[in-house]
Amino acid sequence: MRLAPLFLLLAALVAAPVAPAYAQAQVLNVQDADIRAFIQDVSRTTGYTFVIDPRVKGTVSVSSSGALNRAELFEVFLSTLRANGFVATPTGSGAYRIEPAEGVARQAPAAGGQFATEVFRLRNIDAQSAAEVLKPLVGAQGQVLANPRGNTLVVADYADNLRRIRSIIAQIDVDRATTRAVTLRNTSAREVSSVLTTLMSTPGADGKPGRGPVQIIPVESSNSLLLRGDADAIVKLLPIIEDLDQRARATGSVKVIFLKNANAEQLLPVLQQLLGLPVSAPETSGGSGAAAQPVAAAPAQGGEGIRASIARFPGANALVINASPDTQTMLAEVIAQLDVRREQVLVEAIVVEVSDTAARELGVQFVLGGGSGDGAMPFSVTNYSNSAPNILALTGAIVGENSLPESSGSLAALREAALSSLLGATGLTTGVGGQLDSGALFGVIVNAVRRDSASRLLSTPSILTLNNQEASILVGQEVPITTGEVLGSANSNPFRTIQRQNVGIQLTVKPQINAGGGITLSIKQEVSSVAGAVTAASPELIFNKRQLETTVLVDDGAIVVLGGLLDENERISLERVPFLSDIPALGELFKSRARSGGRTNLMIFIRTRIIRGADDAQAVTAPRYDYLRRETGLTSANGGNALDAVVQDYLRTSPPVAPSAGSTMPAAQSGPPAAGGVPR
């Protein structure tokens, strides 16, 4: 045991009040000595405790020209270890661990052997970057995990090494960036920010632009730049910013801005009102452009008046601004925010109407009268308004044929009335008539009718329009309607005034896309048709019209009902002869029954979809194009398609194809769509 000499040495130190042995200077002379024995000798001389790693093996040679004190001996000892590939690492309790120099950064002082886990919240550096720095400093059994969401580090290691890592994190998690605000006088902050960002970004290993050492943020409200980053890098950018701002002032007071999406004619009045200039009146076709005369507007902060004028060049959809640099910068910022691509809205309406009508009629009419002498009979007749033909009209025509001359106007009128009555007969009409020996006339007409009719109307008009832009579609006819007629004296100067009215399917919409994705829609839907003339003798027309006009809020891609009508009616009529119709069985000959009923079911639905880009437009166009090209009439026997031929040969392009992925539109619905706004 090597502990006995140590106890003896401690006892000697207590008994004799003399300086310790390791405080005396010694001459060091070691040749090819075992390194472990050398470490033990140094330990006895210096009084330090050493923990020797099992991998520490070999021999050392050290010699000194003179005597060395305790501190000098320890420094020579450390240099000797380093020369032989070993290192002495303090354990935190006054002892040292002797181990190979390779991987020493991963070895933690093992005092107490406590293993702990700690979470470090970073405030200025990225957690992933910090983890890459600390991984080589963590023990072999330790772990470093980065949490990007909370920007934290989770470190598990020996407690002593955690103290070292905590100290390292405190030194590297420091905000050394500087913030500087620069106000521009003559140019746009957004434009300068874009130029400087491109200037500082350098391609990385993957070929993509990297991030510069300074973050540049444009502040449009004050036309300023916020620079944040390394102080030296910011100082280098300041002369560039000042030079760009001065060059913008030297370019002159006239600036031409070419618009990319907005309409110059619509934007011009807005800018004129912004500057307090008189608003230009709308131009007539063929105009050369409207220009506002220079007019003094509100004074600037410096007290000087602002003189500005704005004109537009319709040939290139451009605006020409003549103003001071500050005013030009302000207008350029406004134009940049307004000159953006507008979203579009596809509005699809569905009109469904189903109606059924049923009618039944049964009636008996008779007439008896006339004759002479003893065989004369009083005139008696049964005639009902819900039966046709009219037996009185037929009887009058027969009597007129026998008693009136051929040239009589009354005879012609009686014949026309009888003919109209016969033409109005429907269903089964039978009868018998004649003349008795006494000359009396008699006749009987029996009519029975049953009518059933059903109709179905399904139309799907659709239209695509810009946001906040009214649009309409009409598929129908113009029907002439007489509004006035003058015959004149003896038809000397007759004339008739006619007004034409649209009849068909008409859709008028004005959508407004809201911030939450909903759409405020002002819509007018009309479906009209010609029902026919009022009467056979009158040429005036009756129109069937279904019209809806409202403003609704709908969600993108949703189907909602705008309105509807459920109508069911039934009419029963009975005409009879008093007393005679009450006779059992025989009384049916003195009655006429009619019964009719109708039912109408009308519903109007709407669907809106927002078109934000080219992919969305293709997503709604391709299914409709594909539906039309599958029509039998467009496909020939050899498999060719006439619609594809027109697109390829005349338009010189390929048929539309729906994007495979990335479209923001809802999935296309199955079934026949309404293509291009044409109702079915």
C-alpha cells in the first residue's frame, strides 16, 4: 500500500513546524522513467492528487539545468505530459485527471459522478446552430438536442460539465447586432431595400442566394430603412444608401410609371384626389390622354407649396408624374400597393323548375226549339262556359244558313263564331242533331277531356369576372312588343311603335372578396320565356318571368340557395241546370264538370369560386372543355375531335389540362358543367 508514506508525511508535518518538503527547490533529472512512476513522484513533490487514466502508458525523459520550485516543477510536468500526448484536466475538487489528449474535449470532470439534464432557453442565437457548436464539448454519454419551435437546448451530461456548457452558452448567446434607421428623401424605401438585399445575398453551395450579414426592412409609412446586423457591415452600407438617394434626386422631377395590373384611367382620379388636384373628366374614345394642370396643393412640412400634375398615356397604360422627389416617392408607394393582380370570381347559378298540370272536363249540352203549328216547341238550351264547342254558336250558324242571305254580314259573323268554337274543342266531342217533322231543331253535344302536362327547366348560367367588377351574361332572344299604334284618318298614315325586350336567361353579378375568404355577391338572376298570345283575337304576348335580385354572403366553393317557390293549386267547377240536375241518374245530362290542378317547384342555387392564379383558372376550365369535347357531335368516326382541331390549328395552342397538384381550387364536381358561361 502506498498510503503509509503519505500518512507518515502528514504526521511529520503536524509534529514539526517546518516548511513542507514540496516547497523546497529540486533538480529534475529523469531518463526513460515509467510515466506512472514519474506522475507519482510529481504528486509527492507538488502535493496534487492525480487520477490516472488506464490508457496512460510509456516512458519519459526530463532534465533541468537548475533547481525548480513547486510551481515551476508543475509547469514542466504539464509540458512533459503534452509532449507525450497526455493532458492533465482539473476535476473541480483540486484533483487532476491524466488522460490521452485525443478527445479530451468530450471528457467531463467526474467528481461525484452525477449525471443531470438541463434546458437552456436561447434569446439571440439559433438553437440548431448552438447545438452544432456544443456537440463536440459534450461527454461520450451526453446528448444535445435542439428544439427549433421554442428555440431551446436540452443538454444531458455530468453535472460538472454542465457548468462548463452553461458558461459557454452565456458567452455565445449574446446579441451583438446593431440597429440603425435611415430616412430616404428622394427614392423609395422598398426599391432601395430590394437592391441592397440582392447586393448582399451571395449564392450558397446549393446555388441559391444566401442571406446577407445585415437585415434590411423598409418602413413605407416614413419612407425609411431599418438596418440590423453587424455594425461594420451597416457602416459600409450607409454610403451606398446615401449615394442611391442622391442619384434619385438628380434624375429630375418627371417620372413615368408603367402599370402592370391596374388600369391607368381608373387610377388617375385616385391619385389626383390624393394630391388635392382637380379630377379629370372621363375621356371619350379616341382621346389622347387626360392631364391635370399644375395646381398648388397642401403645403409641405417645410412650408413650401407642392406643385404636381399627373397624366396618363393610354397607349402603354402608363402614368406620367411631374412632381417633387418626395411627392413622387409617395405616389410611387401608393401605385405599388394598388397595382397588384386582382383576384377573379367564378359565379355559377343553377335554376331548376318542375311543374305538373292536370285537367278533366265532362259535360252535356243540348238545344231544342222552333217548328210551326201544333208541333211548335219552346226554345230551350243548356250551355256551359267550361265546355267546348259552344252549342249556341253552332245553332246560330245553322239557323243563319237557313234564314239569312249569303251576302249578309251577320251570317259571316255567325259562321266565324261557330268555327272558333269548333277549333277550341279538345278531347272527345260527340253529338247528334237534326230537324223534326214539325220543323223544330234539336241537338246534343257530349264532350270529355283529360289533360296532363309536365315541364322541366334546368339552366346553369355561369360567368367569370374580376373582383369588384360587375358582369352580365344573356342567352336568349329579343322579342318585339307593340307600345303604340296610330291608324290615322281612313288609314291615311298608319304607324306602329315597337319596343324590343330581352327574353331568355340573364345573369348579372358583382362580387366582392372579403378578408376572411367569403364573397359578398350582388346578383340578379332572370329566366323568362314567351307563354303565347293573350287571346286568339289579340296579338299581345304573355311572358313567363322568374326573377331574383339580392345581395348575399357566400363562402368560397360552397353551394347556397338564393330563393325558391313551392306552388300547388287546384280548381273545381260545376255548372248545372237547377232542379233537373237533381234527378237521380238522369240529372247527369244537365251538368258540366271541370277540374284542374297545377304544381310548381322552383329553386335557384348559387356557387362562387375564387380564381387566384393561372392554376385555379386551368382547374375550372379543363373539366368543362373535356365535357364538351366528349359530345358525340364533336367526335368523328376516326376518333378525331373538332374542338381539339380548332384549338390546335386556329389558336395554335394545346387544349387546357387541369394542374396535377398545387391548385387551391376545390375538386371538380362530376356531371355536366356549364362551360364558358353557356347555360344548358
